[in-house]
Amino acid sequence: MKNPWGLVIAVSAFLIQFITFGISLSFGIYIVELQKEFDTSLSLISSIGSINTGFQLVTGTGYCFLYVPSHTLSGLWYDDNRGLVTGIVTSGSALGGVVFPIVIKILIDVYGWRGSMFILAAFNFQTILLAGLLRESPLQREWKKSKTKNIESSIADSTATIYTVYEDNGNTKNHQESISTDNFPSQQVKHETEIPIIKEKSTLMKLLTNVPYILFTINNFLWNAGASVAMLLGPDYYTKIGHSLTEAAVLLSVSQGTMLCGCVVGGILGNYRNINRNVLFLCMNFIMGLCTFAYTFPVLQTMTGLVTVNCLFGLSLGISLGLLVIIVSVFVGSQLIGDGIGYLMLASGVGCFIGPPIGSYLSQSTGSYDATFYMTGSANLMSGLVLLVIPIKDCLRHSKGYTVSSNMKWR
């Protein structure tokens, strides 16, 4: 194996996502229990889960200290098979979503919702060991060496100034040029020429001027706002239409189970350069939107119908997650993956913040979840439309083949 420690990184990242996302995605079970315990609005209770998920994706807080570094490192350690590895690592979150809803339901039945929290805290403590296994990749070490050399070279260039000095010695004028490394030459300076220094744009400016990346960020904000509603409010919705909490936990696990398969499929497909990953991603957004609308159809509100809808929703969501890192790497390049993922997670976290509370408010004000699912389904469809701008722009420019590059020029 070329990088044996890369396997350790991948396993660690997989288990980190298994625990962190498994717990976060199962909070919908607690929403049902907390409504029984406290006499308060659904929107306020759902905001607890949205804050948890949102801070997990807002860079630098809570679970994000684990999620973003581990997810980014798994891609940096495997440059050749980045799509496949990140897809498998992402499937850890789906596997956690399969296991934890059932586990949490059992823990609540045995220990109550308060007692179950102590056991989940013990799971969270295991991430300390997993985080200790993370190491920077050889690619990052090469970038550091290259950056150090460039800085040293820039310093040397910036302090070298060419001075043209004219001296009067009686009736004779002597012309002299010298290079000084300080700004105070001993002779009178009549003319000065400095070596031009080309300043590189900051990382943030590189991302802000990258139009495909900006569109992808908006896309992630929208579909996360929609997907978080289905994950957090789904169990409450299932119980409202006549299903038990155990059946609600099963439906949540079914959705996460197909998401597990989708993550692997998305990672595999992302490795094939002849596949239009951007179009594949936006197609998954459209499918998620249609599945969200389908929750409102009475004919699909049986256990069989909901299992079918959740399978399709989870599969499309998983494929999207499996493609996430590879698309970012194509948009911004390998050196900016960490920053690109970080700002992308910020937008995703904001979407997770606002989605469930708004969905809960619509449910309470209308007395039905229909308006909630119309809103979130529309958000998913809009996310696909935003990303559709890229291939449309490419077609209008009469390109022979579709490619996505951070060097794309938009006019």
C-alpha cells in the first residue's frame, strides 16, 4: 500500500461520522419524546435538533471539530481514488443513521430519554481516541514545503532593490547601480527601480471569485434546508399519521440504510471522469424534492408506501453526499479542498439551522405537514435549478464536452 496510514485515517473518519451523524440524524426520535415531556411548541423543540446539526456543519464548533477535518483528510490521503474513499467514509454517517434510531428507541424505553443521553455521551467520548489517529497527509506536507520555499523566495525578492546613483565628482559624473537589502543606501538616491512583487489572491477571494463553487454553495444551503426537515421532523410526522414510534424509528433507519448504499455508489461514480458529476448531483436534488412532495400523498402514507419513498429519498441523498468532496476538489483544486469544504459546510449548517424551525412553524400554523413538505420539496428542486446554470452555461458556449474546472471563465 502506497500510504498505509491512509487506511487508518479512512477508518477513523468512517467511525467519527458513524457516531456524530448517527446521533444527530436520530434526534427526530427525541422530538417525539420531548413533546410529551414539555408543554412547548414543536418549532422550539425542533430547533434543538437543527442547532445540533447546524453547528456540526458550521466550521469550528462542536462536532465540526471532528467532521470537517476527518472528512477532508480522507480525501487528501487518497488522491487517485478520492471519490471512492470519501464515498465509503461518508457511508459511516448513513450506517450511524441506521443503527442509532433503533438503539436510541430501546435506550429510551429502558432508561428514559434522560438516561439515554448519558449513554450517548459515552459514545461521544470515543471520538477522542479516533481524533487522535488523524494525521496530515503527505500531500499537505509537500504543500507546506513548497509554501515555505515560496515565502523565503518572496522575502529575498522583496528586499532586493535596485538603485541608480548619480555622483558629482567635480566636472565628472559617474553612473553607478547597486543592489541594497535595506531601504537606506549610504549614497544620495536620484532614481530607484524596485523589482515588482506579484501578490497572490487570498484563499477566500479565490473561492468568492469561483462562480461554479459559489453556485454549489448556494445549492448545498438549499438542499440541506430541505433534507434536514425530513430527517428531524420525519418521526413526528409518522406518528401524527397513525404510525407508532417504533415504526417511525424503522422508517428513519430504512432511509439511512439506502443512504449508506447511495454514499458508496456516489463515491464509485465520482471516480469516473467521463461521468458528468454535476448533472448527476442536481438530478439527485430533483429526486429528493419529488420524494418530499410524495410524503403528502395519502396513498403513500402506509408503511409500504413510506418505506418506498424513504428508500428513494435516502438513496438520492447518499449519492449526493458521496459526490460532495470530489465535486469540491474539481471546482477548487486539491490545495483548496479544506477551505472549500469548510465554507461549504458553513452554508449547509445555516440551511440546517433554519429548515426545521420554519418547517415546524408551517406545520403548527396550518395544522398539517403538507405546507412543510411543499416548502422543503421546493427547496430541493431550487437547489437543482441553481446548479443547472453550470451545464446550461456550458451548452450556450457551444462546448464539445462538459467539464468543470476552477479555471472556468464566466463572461
